[in-house]
Amino acid sequence: MKFIPNSPSLHPNYPHRFPHKGVLPEGHYYTLTWGISYDFGGMTTVALERSSAFARQDNRQIEILTLSTELKDQDRERELRDEGRIDRRVHVRNIWKDLTSWSDRKLRRMVGTSELDQDAVNDVLIRTATDWNESRKDSDETLLQVDRYHDGGALLLSDRLDMKERGQRGGRRISLFDRKRNVIAQWSSARAFYHAWLDATIGDEPSYLISDSSFTGGLVFDYRRDNVILCQVVHNHFLSDPNGSNLGELTDGKIRYVSHIDSFDVVTTLTDQQRRDMDEAELSSDRLRTVSNLTENLNGDPIAPRVRDQGVMIARLVSQKRVEDAVRAIGKAIAHAPSITLDVYGDGDDQPDLTDLIDQLSVADAIRLHGHMPGAKKNFHLSSFSLLTSRYEGQGLVVLESMSAGCIPISYAVNYGPADIIDDGVNGFVVPAGDVDALADAILRFLAMPEDKVQEMRRAAIARAADYFEAPIVRRWGEVFAELSFEPIVRLDHLRAVLNEATADGQNVHVVIDVEGLEECDPEDVYISWKSRTGNFYGRVAADYDGKDVRAAIPIRRLSAIPVGYFDFSVDLVAGRNFNRARIASKNSNISNFSDVLKLYTTKHGNFSGQILQPQ
């Protein structure tokens, strides 16, 4: 994000027993993530830091909601606070810690979505140990059932995953019990079960729920409540091939929520470029906003003495980070600057290969692999320059941390982040992605600069990092949330789309579709969307709607990225907070095929679909 508005507070102070500062709109604030492991990475770090920044900047309590069973017996809140990871006003809650400690009265706040079947108690497994769960698996170790218990030994829940045919995974029933083994509530999916806990946790008060992980995004995209503003943060690239077309295959972890972006009130990207790329793919109807990650003020000193040829790199040793390019660049630069060094902090599967490469290039005296080290970013204060050689980034927070410490970043121009943050030659260096020679040249260019120019560059880097300190970033969150409203959400329970005409020619698929059941909803945007049955190919195009018919021309080039196989069409309707999607009913008599690339057809269930006949 090149510019973050430096506007005054958007909201007045509110009378409150815990007086807020008005930086964020009034309401309760929740962060949702799967878990907080002991070796968590950048996404969790960002979620913790943002939650603490909300607490500090607006003097409010924030709750981090977690779903992992691993947190049931862990006091992560205390541990994180002792480590200085979270503010005292930030609290960590876990669904399993809640459920196993709640009274029967509190458990009854969990509202089921399936008709109660009290016979579920007959499926409960015989308890064989004092552990809090019992499980049943098939001969291939596929989980078929897990029962969970209160700490006191009473049955809590039975999750059976072979409801269609016992012993064969398929169909699900989650049953919640009181301490007398009466069924309180039941659900047919984990998603509905998690939604019930969110309802019990959030209640009816105006609230803001920010989902950080792709996995939780896939769980809550349809968690639509009038009193809950639902937000998803895109922490990393949305494409399976980050260097491919913006219309290409989506990443496996993001497909569920990215194909439902308009189900959220807002989805934030870390950079303007990613927002533009996602807009180009028509993934959203004005739901996307840019809100950068924040970076800690590391209080860099531009005139503190540093060894000019001492470099640092903080990165996981994995393919995405492409650390081997940094090794090769140092290997080239060392021929002209023999005293150059690079300290690398991070663990990963690539460590053995990197060690071999360092030996092959005879640079073991110059490049040191330190492994993972808590607090590694303190080394930005001791080093003169840093390297980033990733294949792609969500933003490249490590660049901001380096700049905040006055350590000059030298980075590949990858999507996303570095080129938006660094002004080449002013506060750092940006070179073409994958160009090891250019990276080595940039290192040498920096080493040859006069000291006064280097100090000037360090000042500029520190000043640039200040744009991403917590105060302006939290203000930006306040601006984004202030755009949104708690207007009622309309669900079109009787929405129906019927194909009147479809023709595939050499260039386009032309469709005319009748839409029924809109009631009083007047859609602002209408799309024709499609999803492949194999892989993660999803897309959509804007359609025209005249109050009765939906008309669209879908370029075949948009569909040709799908591999040989089948895909399904739907109609998407967007109006305010409302998003409704319907499969398109069809008959083969309304379909005409004149394309060698694909064939349109009606499925056995009477829906409109297509088949890619040959690869493009």
C-alpha cells in the first residue's frame, strides 16, 4: 500500500466502563484462527499483533477464538502474555476448553441444525481409558468416529462420520450431550457445529469477526448474522501458480472462501496489487479493501555504526523462499567483496540442500545457517542489509521489519509487496525476480555507496516503515469497518435459476437465464460463475439483468484453463450484504453446441454444466 490515509479519528469517544478511543467503530471484536501452535509462523504472528494493536490503540478487549483440539489443555493466553506476544486486554478462547468446562445450562446455548435423534447415545463407544476422547477407525486407519468427554468424565460429544453405511466413511452426525447423556443438539457438518459455538460466544451484540486462516475462512464464509460484520484476511497469494495468469487455478487452501468472497462483508488484501489482481479476475463485487499488515517500531538508528558488508536473511528454508538464490548471489558478490557475510535465520526442509550448495560454492566462511531463533529480527539492528528472494509473498513483512531497524532491504520484485514498499535506490533495492546476477549487483552497488548516502537511505527506510506502524494501520481498519453497516441480511430461500438458452460457439458461451424467487431483493450485481469438479478452477463474469432475464457472454478463453473434464455453472446475485448463489436448471433442448473446445450439457440432476473436450 503506497499511501495510508493519516486521517483523524472517525468516531467520538463513547461513554463506557472500559472507555474506547473511537479509532474503531463500536462493537465487540473477535479474531478467528484454527490454533496457536508453539512454532507458529507469520500469519499467526500478524493475527496476534493486530489483536494487540486493536487493544492498545482503541483501549478495548479483543478475543482470539480458536478451534484446535490441541489448545484444550493449554493455557496459551497466559503463555503468550508472559512472552509479550499479546496485550493484557487480549484474551484467547478455545471451543473445546469452553465446551468441556461449560455447565449443561451453558451447553444448551449451542443450537443444533438437525432434528434430534436420541438414539445417538447407543452409538457411543465404550470408554477404555481416561483420555478425553475415544475413537473408531477402519482397517486403513481412516477415522470413523470420535467421542469426547468432560474433564470430570461425563460424555460431551459424539462425532460419527459413517452415517450412510457403518464402516464406510460418508455422512456425518455430531451429537452434543448433557451430563445425563441426553442429546442437547445435533449437526450434520463440522461447519454448522462451529457456527453454533460462534453464536453462543458472540451473542446478539454488534460484533466484528476477522478470520485469519484460509481454513477458517472456508468454515465461516456462510456464517451470516445481522449483528456480525464478517471479514477475511488474505495473507498470501490466491493463485496456485503465483507467476501465472490472474485467471488461473486457485490455491487448494483458499478455493472455498475465494469462491465465496461476496459472502463476506469485507475481504482485505495486504497490498493494492493483489486487490487489483483479484478484481481483474472478477472474484468480488466491491468487497475487497487493502489493509496492510502492521510492523513493530524497531527504533532503527540511521547513524549507528554497522559493518557495511554484513547481511542478514530471516526466512523459512523452503522452496517458496528460494534461499538458494541468496546463497548464489553472495557467492558471486564475494569475488568483488571478500569480506561479505550473510547470516540466515530459519528452519525448513531445504536446509540439507542449502548446506550442500554452500559447500559447493566454497562460501561456508561467509554464509551461516543459524536455524530458527526466537527474536531473530534483533539482528536487523546489527546488520547493514537484508535479502528477500521469495517466489511470492503475501506482503513481505520481513522487508518492513528490516526497514524499521534501519537495515537496507535488497529484494526480488515478486508478487506481492516489495515493489509497493521499496522505492529502488531511495530506501532499498528491488531487482527482477529470479535474477541472481542483478541481486549480486545490487549488493555490490550498496557496498560501494558513500556512508552519507547510506545514512540517508537508512533514514528513508525508517520513515517508510513508519507508514506501517500500528497507529496508522489500526486507523485504516477503522476506516474500512466504518464503511460497513449492520443492515439485515436477506436470504433467498426460494431462489431458482432456469436456463432459457445456451449456445457455445468458437469464441463465447452465450446464456439467457430466467431468475425466480427474488422476492423484494433487487440485485446490484449479477454474475455467471463456474467451478471445475477436479482441481481448483473457479471464475465468473458479470452478467446483465433486466428484471427478468440474466444474459451473459462467457469468453471460452476464460474456461479453457480448466483441464479436460467437467465444470458446473451457477448464477450469483449480490445486493448490499446479501449474496445468493443458485445452480442453473436446464434441458438439453435449450442448448446448442458449435465448439470443438467444450460441450454444454444438462446433468442427470437437471443442472447446467460443461465439459472441456481438449486441452488448450
